[in-house]
Amino acid sequence: MSDETIESLKAQIRGLSSERDRYKADASSWQTKATEASSQIATLQGQVTNLTPFQEQVSALKADIQRTNTRADQEVALAGMGITSTRARRLIRREYTSEVADLADGAEAPKFGAFVETLKADTFFGNLFSGTATEPAKPKEKEKRRPAADPNGGTTTPREPEKALDLASYNERRNRIGIGAARASLEQLKKQGIIS
């Protein structure tokens, strides 16, 4: 082998060694990143595990909202059909729940309003729709006081003047009693037709 060949081979070995060192550094860098990623994954899995109670609460709230909406829809349907009795409403809702529970698997539950309409023809439930069971009790009306037979009963009629009133007695009363009494005397004179 010539010296040139040997030098060429040594140069290639040095190049391969530097490339190997670079690959080792890359591998070490990737190993560090993989360790960090594993740590982050473990942290995220812990957070997801911590979210489970919240997810259960959200599911419970959604179910509660659904029950409330269903109940409100049923109340509106019953009120629209004139059923105001609380016990009658409760009885019809229980009957509907029982009907839905008795359905075969995969069978579609009837709409609540349509189910209640079928109850009208039933001999037992039909009484709830007749109006006798659903009418709320009317409050008792207060008795109105009756007026007395004679609204002026117990009052006294004004006395007639003892003597006929003339202009001289009018002036005398006016001077003695004052202007208020004089006006009353003047009214008496008008009634007697002495003055107009």
C-alpha cells in the first residue's frame, strides 16, 4: 500500500469518527427530548385522571337538565289538557313511566302528549279529564253587607220655623247670629216664597 492510500484511508476513518461522534450527540439529544416527552405524557395522564370527577359531574348535570326539561314538557302538556290536580299529574306521569319501562328492547317510547290522549278513552283515567277532579276549589266568597231598609233611618228631619219669617226678622237674626245663620234664614225665605 502506498503512503497516499494510507493517508486517504486515515482521512476517511477520521471523517467516519467525526460523523459517529455527531450521531452520538444527536442520539443523546433525542434521548433527552424523549425523556422530557415521557415526563410530559405522565403529567398529562395525571391531569386527565384528575378530570374524571369533573366529567362525571358534567354528565350528572346534563342528565339532571334532561330530566328537568322532560318534566317541564310533561307539565305543559298536562296543563294544556286541563289537568290541574297535583295528584292526577303525578299519577299520569307514573303511568307513563311504567308504560315506557314495559316496552320491549329497541321499541320507541310514545310521545307523552299522545300517551295522555289515549288515557282519555280509559274508564279509570277518563274521569281525570271530565273536569270534576281537575277543578280547583273556589275560594269562598265573602257575604256582602246588605244596606239598611231605610238609608235615612234614624235621622231627624229639620224643624219648621215657629213663625213666618219676614224681612224684619231676617235682619234681626242677621245682626244677632251672624252671616252664616243669616244665609240659612235667607234660604227659608226662598222656600216660603217671600223672596226669589
